[in-house]
Amino acid sequence: MTGFVHIIVPHGDFTLERGAEALTSYRFGTGAADHLFCSRCGVKSFYQPRSHPEAWSVNANCLDAPVALAVERFDGRDWEKAKADLQ
């Protein structure tokens, strides 16, 4: 519903060039995931998922230039089982 297309990017390969002061953090449930929203427009362009604690999940729809992606379906309702199936 939010149109989030995940690109998993290791922490070491990600640099936020500007806008950190506008981010608002939201955590729920276990608190492991850190959902970051723009405090001005409400867009979630990237966040720290609990499924990938060593990486950020970047929303491909928020990139300035399109990138070629191979999109794989993922069962977000039963994500723990779906994550285990990836390994």
C-alpha cells in the first residue's frame, strides 16, 4: 500500500548526504526495526529492518535515478518463515 520497493544496502555502502535533521523515528512491537519518516512529508525513504540488522532497506521509489531491479515476492505477513526460506 505504501509503494515501498526494498533495496537492501549494507550499512557500509550507505551514506545519507542530507536531510537527517528532518527524520523522525518510529518503533513498535519488538522495537528492533527503526522506521524513519520525513517529518515534513511523511515519506519513508529508508529504514532499519529487523530482518536485516546489518543493512538499511532503501525505497527504490525514492531514488532520483531509476535502477534495474530483480523484484522477488516476499511474504511480509509471515516474514520470519519467509526469511528462513531465503537462507
